Amino acid sequence: MSSSTNTVCTSHKLQRGLWLSTLALCLCIAGAMAYAQDADLRAPSGAVAGNPASIATTGGGTATFYLVGPSIAVKRDVKLGEEIALSAKELQSAGKYVAIVCSGSCRSVGFFVAPAKPVNLTFLVHPSRAPVGQPNMVSGVALPFDEFHNLVLAPAPVDFQIAGAGVAPTSHRVSTQNGVAWFHTNSGRSAGALQITASINDVSTRRVVQQVASDPCSLRIKGQRNDKGFMVETEPVRDCTGNPVPDGTIVTFTAKDAQGMDTVDAPIKKGIARAQLKGSGTVTISAASGVVMGNELRLGAQ
Amino acid sequence: MMRTNTGRMPLMVCSTHSSGLPKLVATALATFVLLASLYSVAADSAPQVVLNTSKAGPRSVEAQTESVILRDYKFAWASLEQALESNSIAPVNGLFAGTANAWFTSAVTGQRSTGLSSRYLNQNHKVEAVFYAPEGDMIELHDTANYDLQILDGGKSIHEEHVVVHYVVLMTPGADRWVVRQLQAVPQF
């Protein structure tokens, strides 16, 4: 009997303990939920780089506030129930931020900061020296950035203006796509500077491409015998659009006679290449530069 | 004496073999398992990056360039993870340039001064090249990254979240690798 009573008592005690434990657990969860609700955060909407913003909080008491962003990590004490002010400097970088408030437990909220309006234009133009008369020879890429070096991704029109020797001034309007606008164009017909300007809103950036003569178009040579052999020279060497080929361009002269062949590489100086060749008897002289062959010259025996 | 010694040596070796062989095998096996598990952990913790360049233009990306960009971008994220966890910019030296480098340095400095650190765990990056400059001197990537972000204050976790973040990335060729010039998170592409 005594043993049975004890068993019942023990069973009751166990049940009561279980009830109390469940109740305590429920209270704990409810308490935790209530506490969590105390420290709710509301992220700033439409935050823009370099502009102050604020995070609304609920609850009361003090807490530790953290802000982690693309170029920042700050920690300071705040009062719950008041707005947490974020300075313009804290929000200079566009991207994702995480705001955390800890007071016992931690609550967090994420938000994005968008780039501000473009004030800089990165403008890459290639090549720095372009041969004339070549299709799609010159290309440019423009990327708009705001004052905090954030890439501006919202589509915006970029005007490319091209002016220079042998090119009628032209203008292309291209809208940025994914923060990039680009163009390519033919090089002009005359050697000289090609001015290329990219503009967005009131911002413009200028680049200069030096247009140079292209490869020689034709070679004409003339020559005469002298004491050492033959002196040969080209007529002024020009490209197919009439621009003088740059000094230093190599012209290869070849002289063939009964004994063999003599070859000389000569650079163009002031538009003309000259060479002294050896040979005896009747000599055939030719010239070449790049893929262009000149006329053949036959000089007889002295 | 010499003959006696040489005669006894095989016996000693035999004796060692007979008693120590299972122990040796067990040790080798344990070492192998340990190394394999370490390798597996290391392999799992490295960022997983998939790069698709089929939609890049106006210039098409050459196969070798694609593999180098993939290698360097993956390495940049692995180093970024290491740097933000250890609060040292040393791991990312030479991998970031321009704005990306300035931002990153500033973030590490901020973390160090506040006692914070960040972990970017289980990274997966699905990267698409959207623009490759005509002269091949700049590439823009769109990276849809997902990872477990953990922010710690003095070793105590204050924020844990599995995030999916869209990054706009600008990379340019450096002396011996492609460097990240811009790493900007956006809500969507």
C-alpha cells in the first residue's frame, strides 16, 4: 500500500514537473518573442550614396548598433525606440549594407545603397596611334561614376563626338547598358589628331588618337651607277590616301647580277629611302616595303 | 661479430613486423583518413565559381582568357574571405585595384578598429560575362553569389544569414593576372 502511494505520488510529481517545465519553456519563448519585437528595425528605403538616411527602431533601452557595408564597419551605442541616423559619409559606397542592433539578442536588417548621379566618366580609347583608312580601327568605352566612385548602372545617354583631320565631325548617342557605353569607328583619311569626346549630362572627357599614314601603297624607284656600284632611291613614299609614310619605315632594295644578289634595308628619311648597292654588268634592282613591291629597274654595264 | 649482427638483424625486423604491422597500417590508414577529410574540408571551403562568357560582347572571350579570369576571380574571393576573417589586407594584395581596393582596405580597417570580423562561408558564384571591351582591356561580370554570411564581434556571432547577392564586377588585366577594380552589390541585374 505504502509502496503504491509512493508510486502515485512520484507520478504526480513527475507530471507536475513536466507541466511546470512546459510552462517555463512557453514563457521563455513568449518572452524572447516579445523581446525580439522590442528591437525591430526598419531599413531606409531608396538610400542613395552620399546622402544621410536613418533606421527606425522600436522598443526601449540602450543597444549596440553595428553597420557593415562595402567599405565600412562601425559600432556605436544607440537608444531603442529612436531613429538611428546614418551619416552621408557612412553611406558613400553603393552596395549592400547590414545593420545590426544587439541588446541581449541581436536583430538585423539589410538594405541597398544606390549610386548617386554621374560626375565622372572613365573613357578608354584605343589605339593611341591609328593608321588611316582602316575600318573600325578606333574604339572607345565609357563608364559613368558618381563622386564616390560608384559605377552608375541606371541607363544614361552618352554622346561620343569625333572630330579631326580627314573626318567629318560626327556625333553618336549611345545609352549605357550595365553601366557601359561603347562605340567603334573608322579612322580618317588624313594623318593628324583625332579628337574624341564622351559626354554625359554636363560631364565630358576628351581623348586624342594620333592618326598616322598607313602602309605604303606603291613604290617607284630610280637609280644611277656610281663609283661604288649603284645608288638607288625611291620617290616620296605615300600610303593609299596620299599621306607620307612615317620616317623609319623600312624599304628593302635588292640588286641581282650575274654574280649573285645584294640586299640592303634602308629606312625612309624625309619621305625617301636611299641605298648604295653593289653589282657589275647588267643589274636588275627592285624594292619592297611591307607587302608592296616597287617597279624593277634595269641598269646596264658601264 | 659482423656476421652475427647481420644474422640477427632480420630476426629483429621480423619481430618488429609481426607485432607492429597492424599498428603501422592503422596509423597509415588514420593519417590517410585525416588527410582526406582535411582535403575534403579545404575543397568544400574554397569558393565554387562557374563562369559563362558566351554572352559577352562586343569582343568574344578567348578560351585561355576565360580560364585565367575564372582562376583570378575565384582566388580574389578566397583571399577576400580570408582577409575579412583575419582583418588583414595582406591576402588580397595585388588582387584588387582602384575603387575595389580602396573600399576593401577601408572595410578591413573599420572591422579592425571595431573588433568585428566577417566570414563568407560556403561560397557559390554563378558568373556571367556581359561586356568585354573591343581591345580586351576590361571585362564586366555579373555574379550571382550565395554564401553564409557570419558577422562576429570579438569572436561572438552577432549575425548569421544565408544570402544571395548580385555583384557587378569590373576586372582589368594587370601585369600577370586580372584584377578586380569594382565589386558593387546591386538588388538585381
